Amino acid sequence: MSQEWLIAMGLFLVFEGLMPALFPKVWKRTMSEAIKNSDNQLRIIGIISMLIGLAWIYWVI
């Protein structure tokens, strides 16, 4: 596995851990609200997030 891939995965874990580490109450409230969404709403949110991420990568490269 390339070093860039490992760095990217590490950064992903760092960013994923920021909210629960810095703002646990807000993170819990956000997660409880997310559970109320339908599967399709969550799927759309996921697709939009992926597209934003891909656009970000394209812009950086």
C-alpha cells in the first residue's frame, strides 16, 4: 500500500474523531437526528458528500 494512501486513511480517522472528541454532546445530538432520516435521505447525503470529496480531490490535483 502506498504511503499516500496510508496518510489519507490516517487523516480520515483524525477528522472523523474531531467532533466526538471536541463536541461530544453536539455529536450525539447530530447522530440521533441522522437516525431519524430515511434510508434514501442518508443515501443522498452520502452521494453528495462523495461528490464534494471527489471535486475537492480534483481541485487539489
